[in-house]
Amino acid sequence: MSSRKAFTPAQLAWINRKSKPKAHDPADGGELNIIPFLDIIMNILIFVLASVTSVFTATIPMPAPSSGPSTGSGGNSNEVNITLKITREGYIVGAPGGFLQPGCSVVGSATITVPLVGGQHDFTALSRCMQTIRNNPEWRTELADNHKIQIAANQDIPYRVLVGTLDAVRETNLGAKDMFTEPTLGILN
């Protein structure tokens, strides 16, 4: 015989009652607390957003334009290359034979071609300078079908200045796209 005793009907009823899951009534306050879950999700979201912006800004290759002879397609050594450097002090414009001086009509040594006005980059003066380049009698023929320009900026130049610069060199009037519509971007060291 076994020394094990069988449960009484009252004990079996008590065991069955305790082992069944209770139905939760929303009125009794038995709601699931999701606040810790939301805290974790928000922290993950912040780290994902922070890493996405650093990944995109760190992986955009922007080779700086060279000041040597052109190695572009066709090997045309007579091609007129226009370069534009955006600095904290203004714009430096490179043209065949050197750098344009203020007024954009004389070529000389490196200097600020279009200085700041009131502490801001002067997009209007830059656009006038680009028009002067396109209308220069020495370069007009070569630039008739050439809409390329090499633009390099210091790393601390605001994005709005880069966009304003691209707009200023692209067209004389809104929608005209009659100046330098094929920019190559770079970063100055």
C-alpha cells in the first residue's frame, strides 16, 4: 500500500480554483504598464537617428578639384576650367591663367574675388561675376557649350551658403539655367 493520500473533493476544488487564470476586468486596475517599454524604444530611436546622420555625412565622397591640368574626357587642353572656392571671407574664382581679381575682369594672383557684404556671402555679386566670365571675349567661344564649374567649400561653410552659391552660378534669371549648370563639388582642407 502506498502512503499517499488522495485529495478530498474540497481540496481538489480549491486546487482547480487557484490554478485557473483569472479574467482581468479593466476596472480593477490590472492594465499592462508599457512606460518602461516606451522608454527603451525612445532611447533606441534617438541612437538610430544620431547614427544615421553621422553615417550619411561621413560616407559622401567629395573629391576636391585639382589646380593642375584637366584630366577630363576628350583630353582637350584648351578647355576653359572655372573653379570657385567658398571661404569664410568670400569667394575665390579661378580662371585660365590664375585667379580673378575683384570685379571679375582681370586675372592675377589668388585673392578674394567676391568678398562678404555685411558678414554674408554676396550671391548677387557672385552671379554678376559668373556673367562677366561667360561674356569674356577670350573665353566666350570655349564656354558656349561648357557649363561645368568646380566648386569647393571649407568644411565649416553653412549648407544654405552652398545652396545659394549653386543657385547664383546656375542662372541669371529664375529658370534660365544659362550659366554653369554642371557643378562638381569638393571640400577645401
